[in-house]
Amino acid sequence: MDTAVFENHESEIRGYCRNYPTVFASASGARQVDEQGRSYIDFFAGAGVLNFGHNHPAMKKALIEFLEADGVAHSLDTYTTTKRDFVERFHEVVLAPRGMDHRLQFMGPTGSNAVEAAMKLARAATGRREIVAFSHGFHGMTLGSLAATANDAFRRWAGVPLENILRLPFETAPGGDTALAEYAAALKDPSSGLLPPAAFLVEVVQAEGGVNVASPDWLHQVQDLAREHGALFVIDDIQAGIGRTGSYFSFDGMGLDPDIITLAKGLGGFGTPIAMNLNKPEVDRHWSPGAHTGTFRGQGLSFVAGKVALDFFTDDAFLEGVLEKGEQMRTRLQAIADAHPDRGWVVRGRGMMQALDTGDGALNARLQRECFDRGLLFGPCGSGGRVIKLIPPLIIEPDDLAEGLDILEAAIAAALEEA
Amino acid sequence: MDTAVFENHESEIRGYCRNYPTVFASASGARQVDEQGRSYIDFFAGAGVLNFGHNHPAMKKALIEFLEADGVAHSLDTYTTTKRDFVERFHEVVLAPRGMDHRLQFMGPTGSNAVEAAMKLARAATGRREIVAFSHGFHGMTLGSLAATANDAFRRWAGVPLENILRLPFETAPGGDTALAEYAAALKDPSSGLLPPAAFLVEVVQAEGGVNVASPDWLHQVQDLAREHGALFVIDDIQAGIGRTGSYFSFDGMGLDPDIITLAKGLGGFGTPIAMNLNKPEVDRHWSPGAHTGTFRGQGLSFVAGKVALDFFTDDAFLEGVLEKGEQMRTRLQAIADAHPDRGWVVRGRGMMQALDTGDGALNARLQRECFDRGLLFGPCGSGGRVIKLIPPLIIEPDDLAEGLDILEAAIAAALEEA
Amino acid sequence: MDTAVFENHESEIRGYCRNYPTVFASASGARQVDEQGRSYIDFFAGAGVLNFGHNHPAMKKALIEFLEADGVAHSLDTYTTTKRDFVERFHEVVLAPRGMDHRLQFMGPTGSNAVEAAMKLARAATGRREIVAFSHGFHGMTLGSLAATANDAFRRWAGVPLENILRLPFETAPGGDTALAEYAAALKDPSSGLLPPAAFLVEVVQAEGGVNVASPDWLHQVQDLAREHGALFVIDDIQAGIGRTGSYFSFDGMGLDPDIITLAKGLGGFGTPIAMNLNKPEVDRHWSPGAHTGTFRGQGLSFVAGKVALDFFTDDAFLEGVLEKGEQMRTRLQAIADAHPDRGWVVRGRGMMQALDTGDGALNARLQRECFDRGLLFGPCGSGGRVIKLIPPLIIEPDDLAEGLDILEAAIAAALEEA
Amino acid sequence: MDTAVFENHESEIRGYCRNYPTVFASASGARQVDEQGRSYIDFFAGAGVLNFGHNHPAMKKALIEFLEADGVAHSLDTYTTTKRDFVERFHEVVLAPRGMDHRLQFMGPTGSNAVEAAMKLARAATGRREIVAFSHGFHGMTLGSLAATANDAFRRWAGVPLENILRLPFETAPGGDTALAEYAAALKDPSSGLLPPAAFLVEVVQAEGGVNVASPDWLHQVQDLAREHGALFVIDDIQAGIGRTGSYFSFDGMGLDPDIITLAKGLGGFGTPIAMNLNKPEVDRHWSPGAHTGTFRGQGLSFVAGKVALDFFTDDAFLEGVLEKGEQMRTRLQAIADAHPDRGWVVRGRGMMQALDTGDGALNARLQRECFDRGLLFGPCGSGGRVIKLIPPLIIEPDDLAEGLDILEAAIAAALEEA
């Protein structure tokens, strides 16, 4: 393993490589292989990007054909046949069956950029400035999206005040049960010092924030409050969407009707960048052409592989498998929690985003190393890394999933002993 | 040509497609072909991304091999063999020959994100907030980089105040000759209402802003002023770098020593997204691991093709060709300007970024349509689109270049007649 | 009555004159007389300034002597014998008996300026920016104090964002019972998106905000939370202090220990301007000489009359009278409320700040006119003027007080009939 | 001299008392007397308030009569006979002869409050946020006016960003000769990153900023630029107005037509607080009643003495005397400067605001002490106190003026020797 090149020339900011001290050479399905030939089960999936695994064969084939045919790899927002295929297929598989007529907006291919665009549109559509975001929310790293992100470990790097956001506690945070009602009352009080917001920006499952699951009832309260005050209801589905929770959107089946939905991560299928917002037409019409540009907003490879990824959602089989495997993950995590009753560990999650909140970031850091040594990759999340988040590729084979959970259990035992 | 899918389902924000009313099906070298089989010479190069043309054969080959070998397409900031190859090669070809020891920082793959990261680092390294940016500068669309961008057509979409930027006129703008001296004097005056800035953020050639070319002398003044006041000197080389102006960096040979250099666009070689900053080690050490994250910051495809792109810079031949072709472009543009002496048209540019400032956005819009009809693509820039910017792929064949310039000349005649 | 001069030459912004359509010529004790010789009982006391009535004989005498002796009327912050007398007497009568060693700071003679100075000092002493203020709070009209003021009817005139304030509901506002606990929990949560504040700025009785009375227990919670997080505890006693609630400070006897107390209004005794903060020495030492200046910060006339006013507080008799008269006011208001059981009117207050919350600004506006016609002056407060606030001079004669309350009762009957 | 009371109980922020280490007991005309009976000639006039000297006999008489007649000392913005007399007289003496129909607006009695009100009105009238202010400008200490103040010694105490101001160099500052033209060009450039401002806020003579005198031509350029862009032209005449420069307004006779004029300091005549803006009717109508309130905005004593002060301006004699004495001051200062040709001292000023810029704050501090020891009071101004500013009462007797200048000359010699 030769990492000197990185140590000598790459920025001190590099992070995950410090927890996975090896050099990966290839990857396939739910496994990555390093240059020594060691294989790792991947419970991290590129931070929730690789829902369909590494190098999915059908996508790989489509990408190679695209390259060989001199497809248009980079098109900004000009029209290409590849893009048309993707848009058409997305409408057919996702929007039409749900009776949704949202418009697809492509922007610079990062989730952060999707959130920035949604914030601009919400402000333009309402003529207001303040956006309500929630504690433990994660929405990105650029100044607009970072203002909506709650974690101070990220916020303090802004170097400037992060403004025009009003922060409320998320449903599962302290005060989360009463905060919406109180805020609703304050909005009706002309001496509250508050003006109505442009939008409410919320995750259905807060992934980076610690796998905090909102209830449909609470989400409806948020939506109702937005409607009542002429604010937009925006769902950030960047990490929880595209099948992760057992449905295409994380909010499917809840009867919600968001004005804007932000998507990225798993949308491109293969791990190539793409970001896309779904805007209701009556909101979308507030845009002027070119109002929010971005060089890499027309990515042929992502359209090609992303179109293949939509095939997973044409019948129920795939998502049923996600729910089954999610249940298997949850059962194992609960058994682990139950085996340590005095520690107060809590299991949370939906579909194949399942988590064990140990409340102990130091323990989880040791666990991450123990897992790595045993051939399992995962990433902690939540404040101080207090939550063990498991987000394997949705296509993981049952054997790999079981083996990974076995490793986790053994590694937990080892990490506890270390203390 | 079927564009109904886009019209029915894509956002109103789409822009370039309105000026290029067709559906592109493939692309190669300096040409794009639409689904009717019509071929277009490309003087736009994906907004300056495709310096090495569409589907460059060596890159295409390397990408297909990478895909077939199950390379790691998406790696965040874990180590991969592919990334190591890129980092090593970049150091060997670009940094080492220049005696530079800057650290490579990868972030979310947009130029905007590179600028956001540079702004964070400058603020963290200095403990200051305000960053000096220049009129006509373009640095991105997210709230931090948008604050540095000057064009009001973009700024007004922020919906919130864009702050913590002090704006000075660029060298070529009104007052640009005296502004630095006056600002220098004000910084020494305790009653100027000004504090020393965190950084000066400048483009050597303002591409989107109208192809405004800074002189080495003025850039040295900026750098000296930064040094004098403990501020960082940051060059945004996103559009002008990677060979565009006839040298790898746009500032090569000027004796400048920037603390941070932002790169993106052409860096990935093929049009797949990547962004990278070069930070001096003494600045870079102010980062903590994970201080500025981003999902798509480890793009295997861009590392692979970007490494191939570096081969162009191992000897002088390629850049000499760029300078020759640039001279050819300039000569033709000057002849066009000279043929209309009463119009006050001005030719500007460096290397293969050459421009004709007609001062007339309406004329240029007509011209864009006339060119499209004749099989040539280009994009206007500058305030109100007043500048005809020509940025063909650097690898364009002389015949294509000559044909494109012929078309331009004919189209100008037609556009003038329309008025 | 000739008001043409005002109508022709004074700004449209003039307000109270529209509700009291006459020209006052003289005033004495709790009565004002207009140029037609009509006498009005004053239940408004110059917005809470005239605690000791109009033209108090002892103060008048002292002022005339001061003028005749060529006293220093305007001294900035140079030392004068008159100022020394005031400072000495204030220490003797107010601070020493309470064991307080706060430092006296004089500034531009408005309450708004006192609040601005307190905010600066809190920010300088803590190195933090955000200040917690409460819904329904009123702290002034200049940009710093206006940011702390809650009423949107004032805030919207700022024309710029009012920032660096975190707003919590006041104890008596919706959510006021749980807000402090939730905020306390959030401050301990590193993913709450919140940083510890510089200060908590609170009124013990919100006068302009609707005569909302905080409990000692809640105020202790605020103070404890401030202490726990290294923030200052600042009491704005500008309207409720100087005897108004039946004690010198509105928080006397509660065991509270504020770091800064803002005073103005009644402090000068006679109605001439003065403002003063009391800063704990360990906080005060963060000031540098001249850090917050102000032309009119040394007002000889206010020092002279303000010193006389301190005589009221050398024994208990005066304040006992305030409490008795306050009780009388409250009893009458309660009887009025009880006489209209279906209207849900609420009586609130402390000492001689007593109020009837009718919830009906339009009714109160009619009432104000009916009272004026009958020879009684008062001013509504609270959102939309929903609260009838009675703040007669503390020295009002029992007969005048009774007569004023009779008028009020009769006017209420008339105002109700009008509807 | 007993100053222990101050040292023990007053805030550390006290400033002037440190330079004038005595306790003043009385004052008359241009002289103050301390409790040891020492008499000081006053070249400071309470920071420019006491244009008519201390305890002017006619004002004193009027004030005593007012007090004895139980005049309404504190009236908010209700109508009083006293206020009517003032308004009427102001119109008669100041506005009518100039053909001005500005409306008089009274606010909290500080210059800072006048500026805050002007800024609110300018923002409300234009719907814009940014206000252009100038380097070396001084406009007050509250957050809105402080943002417009340039001196960093004051600004850094804000503790929060001071925003919504665009700063240009004053005419006499470096770059001041070209800045307006460059700004004008930038406002026409849609890629300048600038929007048109709400107002230009300017002093005709910058008093605190170092006695910098603007030319009529430059002021017209400011006014023209404001008009061209729909911005208001606001003159802050708080220190330079009310006769100080030899005319009632500092801009009399220049053909200027400001939309708003801010006044305070000398307006009340006697040193009691008052502030007033003059708003053009078409601007003033943007106010709603009560939009900007303030407790002490109706000061009977200031109306009474301020009306007497207007008598000075009913013929030319008084102002001619101001010009003569100003010339005498200037001649002496120039002689002093000429006597030290190697030091590069500069004399500046208009009327009876005359200054010697020694460029040496340490020297001036020594000089201040030397003057005090010899019985002369003055205050330095400008960055670091580099300017000796002389602003004696306009009514100073020729003998006192000559004696003060003699003392100054002797003290300069002594201060130079100390170095």
C-alpha cells in the first residue's frame, strides 16, 4: 500500500481515507477490493450514492455503448437524445404513476447545488427571505445550503454569518413535539418579531443528522403550516430518496405534496454526478431562463446510467427486497441493542437506512476501525459521530448483508473491550 | 426533432437549448451532430470544459478500460489507485516543473464549489471576513461564490443580500487604473471604514465577464497588496486555465505566486465533473479533516480522463499550437472589426479565448442564431451578451477552425443586415 | 385652537397629536391644560417619563436655581459639580442599600441609546454576536435596539434586515412556558445550528408590548441560562423602573442580579432627557474610554432634577403609596372587566402600571377619543393597540386618580355603544 | 477637586474628563469655571453644541419664565404652544426666506437618532437598502448611524457587521477626486455588482472626521448622481449647521437642494437636547404616523431656547461676525503653520470651524494638556486625533478669542518642546 503520494500532495482536508487506511483498486456490487486484493463489504455505499452497487453490469454496459457511440458527454442544458431518454423515462416511471406534474430542473451536479437552487426559487416565488430549517438537518456545504445545515462542526467553517434561516427543532429533537405549534402561534402574533418564511426545508429521514425519522403526521403539520402562510414546502430527498427507505421517494404513501423535491446522490445510478430538482409548475414558472446556471449540469453518463437505474422501479419486487433486507438489518441491530440493555442504545431507521445510536462517538470511531480490519466499511453520523449508520447498496446479496452484520456484531464486542 | 419531452417536463430555467434549437445525438473532436445528422462546428466547447474536444479517442479508450476493469467510479476522499495516478501525474507534469508545492484539494465537482472552498479557507486562515472581488468577475452560482460574482442578472436571483465581499473595478473597467491605489491608501486610513480583507479573488482573464484581460503588472499590484495586508491572493483559473490561454495556467510566466488556485472545467479532460483547488501548504494546514465535504468529490472517470489530458502538457508542441490557432482567430476577428470601423468593435483575448466586443447584445443574439443556422455554435458573454466569445476546443483541426471563422464572418454580415 | 402650523410644516410622522387634538399650554402634577383652558387628567405621563408629575415644585425650584447660578447645562462626560451630586446621591439611595456596585454609564439621552450601548458592551465582553430578545419586547427605534424590538409595525420601517437577535417567546406568549427549556436543550446540542448568545435582554414588565408581567421564577430561569452559557443577563428597566411598579427597580426583591440595567424615562425626574446604564464592574471594564460617545450625554438639568427625584426613595412612604394606588387602579379595572364577562377582558399589571387587555384595538381607539373628550389622556399599547395601559404619574392625587378612573368607566360604556 | 465619586462609581468609558482633569462648577459665554474658581476659555463648545455660548442670558431668561409658567417640558409629539412657536419661527426665519418647504420631523434628541430616521425614510421612499456614505464621515453611534460612520475606532465596538452602506472616499481623501465618476460609471454597468443606492449621506464639512471641507462642485456631483439614479441626497448638518460655518446651513449659497437635512447639536440653543430632520414633502409623505417614535422627542426647554437662538439669524450681523472671527482664527492658525514650515501642517476650515492638521495625534494630546494647564479647552479630531479643531462659541468675545489663540500658540511651543 503506497499512500505517500496522497500524504505529500493532497490537502489536509481529506477525511474518509484516514478511517479506511488502504488504496482501493476495484469495486463490484456491494464489495470494494484494495490493491492488496482484500475485499470489503460496503455498508456505506459512497455516502448513499451507490444504491445499485458498484459497477452495476447493466449500467456499465450502457455506459460503454454510450462512449463507443460518441454520445454527448457534456451538454450543459442543450437538448441531447440521451437527456431526452432520461427525462422521458423519469416521467414515465416516477412522476406519471404518482400523478405528479413537477418540472425537472438540472443544475451543477451536487446536492448542495440542488438545495441552493431550491432556496433561490422559494425566495423568488414568495418574495421572502427567511427559510425554516431544522436542527440536525444536513443540506450541503456552500454558503446557502450550509446556512440550512445545522451541525456546528460544518457551520463554523463558513467564516461569515450564516443567515436568512430560522431554525426549529426537528420532530425528534428536544422541543420537537411543540415547536411547530409555538411557531404557528408566533406567526399569527404581530409582536412576535417574525415574518412568514419563504419555505420550510425538511428531510423525511435525516441521514447525516443521525438517522432521525419524521412521522407522517409531523410532516403534514409542516406542510400545512407552509400552505397556511404561503410558504413553499420543500423536501430534501437527496440521501433518503431513490429507493433507500423502501419506496422511490422517502415520503411515498404519506399523502404529502411537496412544492420542490431535491434529488442527487443515487439518481445517476452509477456514482457519476447529477443533481435534479422537481418543481411544481406553478412554482417553476418563477424561474427565468439561465437564472441559475452551472457548467456540469448536462451529464450524459449520468443520464445513461440513471435511466437504467429507473428500471428497478417498474414493479414492486425491488422495493419489497429493500424492505425485507431493511427489516433484517433492523432485527440484528435491535438484538445488538438488547444485548447491552444498560447502555441505552437506540435503533432507528427506515428501509435500508438503519442505525444504532450508541451516543458514543469515541466508541463508534473504534468500531469503524475494528470493522475495517475485519473487512467491513461503514460511516458514523450524527453529532460527534454518535450514530452507527448502515446504508449498504440496495442490491446487496443476502449473504453479504448477513456477513456484514456478523462482522459488525463481532467488531462491536471488540470495540467495547478496548475501552 | 422532438423537443416536446423537454417542453412538457423540464424546468423553465433551461437556457442554451433555446439558442440551439435541436437535439444533439453525438459529438467528436470539435463537432457535434444532431439527430437529423447535421454537423455543427463547436466554438463553445461546453462553456470552456472541452479543451480536448468531444470524445477524445485516448480518453475514451482509457475510460472504457476503467469501466471494464470495475474501477472505483465514486470514492469520496478514500484512496484509490486511479486517484493516486492522477495526483502523481498532476504533480509531475504541472507542479514539479514550476517548483510549486501546492496541495491538491478535491471538493464537490463544480467550479462554484471550488470557489466556496477557497473562500472558506481564506477566511479560516486569516480570521477575516471580507473578500475583495472585481467587477465583471464570475465565480459561481451558490451563495458564497455568487456574492463574488458581479453580474446583476445572476445576483438578483439570490433573494438575500450577498455580503462579505468588497467590490473593486477590474483593471479594464472604469476606474480600474486607479482603484487599487485608492484602496491601498484607504486600507492605511483608520477612518476609511474598511478593515483588511481575507483575500483578493481574481481572474487573469475574465471569461464570462466579457473576455477582459488583466496585465501582469496589475496582477502583481493585486498580489503585492494582498501580501502587504496579510490577505491571500487567490486566482480563479476555472475557465482560463488548463491550456486555454496558451499556457497551462493562465498566469504562467508572469512571476505570480498565488496562495490558492481554483480549477475545474477542463481539468477532467472529457467533460465529466471535477473541481480542485491548489493550496499552498502553509495555507492548507488551516483545514481540519472533513471541514468542507461533498458527495461527488472522488470521481474515478474524471481522474482517468484527466490524467490522459495531462499528456498534452509534457512538451511545448500542444501549447504552441494553441498560440498559433489563437493568433489565427485574433487576426480574423481583427479583420472583421476593421471592416466595420464606424462600429467601434474591439477584439480581446489570449490564446484560444478570443472575443469581439460589439457592445450590442441584440446583434449578438441574432448572430448566434445566424451561426446556428449555418452550423456553428458559440455563446455570447459579458453584460447583456455584448461580447462574442470564441473558445473552440484547443484540439480543433485547422480546417474546422477556418471554416468556423468563415461562417462567423458570413453570419455577422447577415445579422447586421437584419437590423 | 390653531394647529395649522403643525399641519403645514411638521412631518406626517407625528402621531399622538392625532389622538389628542388640542394644543397644550401648561401642565402641573397629573394634569395638562390646553390653550382653551381645558384641563386633562394624565394617565399617560409622557409615555412613562413623568413619574413625579409635570413641573414638580421641588424640581422646578432646583432647576431655576441651577439656571440662575449659571450651572453647566451641557458637559459631555467632563466632570461637573452637578453630575457629581447626582452620581453620589444615586449611589447612596439606590446602589449602596442594595449592595450593588454597578458602574454608572451615561450616553446619548434616549432609552434606545442605552440599549444600543448595552448590546455593544455585551458583545464586547463575550466576543459573541447573537442576543436573545423576547416576543412583545420593546427596546427602541435605532437599528440595534430595533432589532431587539418585536413589534412588526416598527420593525418593517428598518428597510434593512434586523439581525443578530434570536427571538424567544416571552413567558406570557404562546410557547413561553417551554421555550427556555427547549432553547437550553438546543444550546447543548452541537447539531442545533445555534451558538451561545452574548446576552439575554428582557423586560420584567413589558410596557409597550402589552403590560405583560414576567414571574420571578421565569426571570431566574433566564438569568440561570445566561450564567450557564457565559452570557450576560440584561434587564431593560426603562419604562418599568424608577418606582413605577412599586419598587425602585421593577425586579427589586426577586433575588435577581443583572449584569447590565438600562434606565432612562423617569430617571431625570422632570421630563428632560437622560439615559444611564448600570454595568457590573467586571463587565464595565471591557469598555475603553470613548468607545460609545454621544453629544448630549452630560445634561445638567437632568442631573439636578433627577437628584431631587431620588428623595422620593429615601423611605418607604412613597412606594407604599404607589402600591396602594396601583391596587386601587387594579380593583377598578377588574370591576370593569367583570362587568363585561362575555368579552374575556383581562387585567394585568404591577404597581401603577395597570392595564385592561380588551383584545380590540379599534375599541380602544374609540375609547381614547371618548376619554379625551371627557378630559382624560391615556395611550393604548400591545399589538394593534389591544391593551388599555394606565400609567398615571406616581404622585397623582387620590381624587384625580378616582376621577380619571370614573371617566374611563364612562368612556368605555360610550365606546362600546358606538360599535 | 474631588473626583473620587466618578472614579469609584462611573463607567470606565468616560473620556473627556480624562483630558480635562477638574470639576466644572459654572459656565457663561465662552468660559467655564471649575470649583477651584479657575476660568477656562472654551474652544470646544460642548462638541459643537454651544454655538451661542453657555447660559446665554436671553435664553436663560426665557427658560426660567417657561418653568415658572408651568410650561409643558415633555410632550412627545402632542401639540404644545411652545412647540408651535418654535416651528413657526423656524419656518419664518430659516425655511421661508430660502423658499424651502421641507417638513420638520422631531425624533429622539440625538444626532444619531436624526441620522437613523433619515436612513429609514430614504430606504422607505426608494425601496432600496444601500446608502452611500463617505470615508472620514461621522454620523453617530447607534447601529444604523454607526454603519455610516467611517472611523474604525468607533466601528469595531459594534460587535456585529455594519452593513447596507457603500463607502466612497470623501472629496479630500485619497481617490476622492475620481471616486464619484468611477462609481457613476459602475452604476451604469450591469456587471459591476452594484445596485442603485437609497441615498447619498454627506457632510459639507466633516467635523469629527478632521475638518475636511467639500467643494460646492463636488457636492453638486453627489447631488446630481443621486438625482440621476433616483436616490435621495441627504446632508448631515448636525455639527456644521446652525451658523457654524458662517451661514445658517453649511451649504447655503451653493445652490444645493437636499432631500433631507439632519440637525441637532446647536439647534436647541442652550445645550438641552433636540434633533430634527427637514424632509422634502414628497419624501416625507412616505412616513406613516408613529413609524419612528422616541420618548424625548418633544422637549419644551429646547423649543423655548431654540426659538431664541433663531433671533441671531434675522439679519446678517451675527453671521458676518462669525465670518470675521473665523478669518481671525484662520489667520492665526496659518501663521502657526507657517512658523513650522518643515512640519507640513495644514490649516483647514470654514467660518468658525477652523483646524490645524498636524498629522500627529500624540503631539495634539500633549497640546491638549498644555492648553488645559493654561486655561484653554479644545478637542482633537480626525483619525488618531491628528487634527486640532477649534470650534469656540460663535458669540465669543474678540478678547477671549484672541487670548485663546495666544494660549494655543504658547502651548504648541511647549508641546513641541516636550517631544
